[in-house]
Amino acid sequence: MNPAPAEAFRLTGAERTERYRRLRQATAQAEAPLITEAGLDLMIKSATSPQHPEAFGEPLRAELEVLVQAGLIGGDGRLNPAAKDIVAAVRRPHVQLRLEVASGQSVRAWQAWLGYQRAVILAQASPAITAADSPADVAGRAPLTQPGYHLQAVIPGWVPVAGAQWLGLGPRESPAGQPQLPRAALFQRLGDPGIPVPGDDPVLARIWHQPMQLCAITVQPSGERTFLLDAASAGLWLLATEDCGTDVTAILTPLPAHAAWRLLLTLIVNADRARRAGPI
């Protein structure tokens, strides 16, 4: 007798982790070219006029060479015809998604422009918390010494997956509870793991003693902005605030990892719906 569907498709934590590892391995892409936003602008300009190395200083000249080697700009300084849809997505995106992750003195960014047939991603080094990271490691992060962006061109449907991978939203436990605390204390803790736990909530204490970082998710043209607290093995938490007059209270609501991926997808869909609706 075949097992019931609910039993047949129920995965253990280990099985879910293994499937996630295999997915990342199967979808790993070749190293993307490293450019700055000025390099992206250079690529856009190459669609209308040739970009010659002798016209630039050393930094942009090096970026032009990177774009030529990546096959995005030809040897004549003009945009490769195969890359026209990439430039079109950046010039006239239907949706823009931006992720910014803050911890310590570091803010890392990831941005995607979505067109109908192509999406373009610029991503700095991933801020994903690893099992080897301690609370002090994450809170002590310094600004990137190489602040460039890796450039990727993907199908639009891959964008929420790529964003979730960059954030490190793999399988993890999702604790119950809804801790509340002064927002100022939370912001202090992001840069100093020695800050005492405010209050006696055991759920908050568990979060407090894990590596943590704050992610801001912004989409256009809807203008939605969502905050997500990553507390490593203590889970992912949606962050909302409430003005209490003399202080601002931070309210944390648990968010399962699979729901975080769905959140990115929902924000993209809402932004595209706003674009279709047009000005009110």
C-alpha cells in the first residue's frame, strides 16, 4: 500500500538540508564579472556610442576590459547585441528589488532589475551568516575592502531564488513567540554583542546570543519596504515598529525560511501590480 501523500512528501530536517545543498550545487553559476555602478553605466552607454579605453582613467579602463572579457562589450567598444536585453532591463525595469544587510560597520547590497525576458543582478559579497560565525564576528564586520558588484543576467523568475541564496535563507528552525524590545537596544546590539538582553523574555534571550544582522528589502515602483532580522539558528524575524511616545518599540514576528523566499516573490508581484495600475 502506498503511503498517504502527506506522509510521502514529509521531509526530516536533515533531508530538507540535503535537498537545499543539492539545489545550490546544481544552480551554481560561473564567477560573474566584478564591476561598480559606474561600470554598469559604462555598459549602458555602450549601447548608443562606442566606449574606448583611452577616454577613461585607470579604474574605468579596467572595468571596460572586464566587460569586454565577459563578452558584454565588443572589442570595438560597442554593446554586444546579445547583451541588449540586459541593458533594456536596467533602463526600463518593470520591477526593482534591493536588499541591504547591516551588521557592525558593514552594509552590503544586492539589487535586481526585472524585465519581461531578462533580469540583471548586481551583488556585493554575500552577508550570509555561517555556522562558524560568532556573534562578535558578525557584529564586528568592517566595510568591504572590495565594494564592487558581481554582475549576473538571469531569467526574471530566478531573482527571488538568487536573493534568498545571497541572504543565506536556508532551512532552519522557526521559534515561536513575538518578542518586543526598545528599537534603540536592538540597533545597539547589531554592533555590540555585549549589550545586555533587555527584559526577561527567553525567546529574546535566545535571539540575543546568536549572530544577528538586519536586512532591509525595498521594491519599486510599489515603494514597499520590509525589515527582516536574521538571528542565525534562532530564526528569521519580521521587524515592525510601534511609536510609544517616549520610545519606539521593535516587534519581532517569526518567519519560517520558506516563507521568507515567498515574501520576496510576493513583494515582486505587488510591485509589478503597482506598475500595471499606474498613477492613482
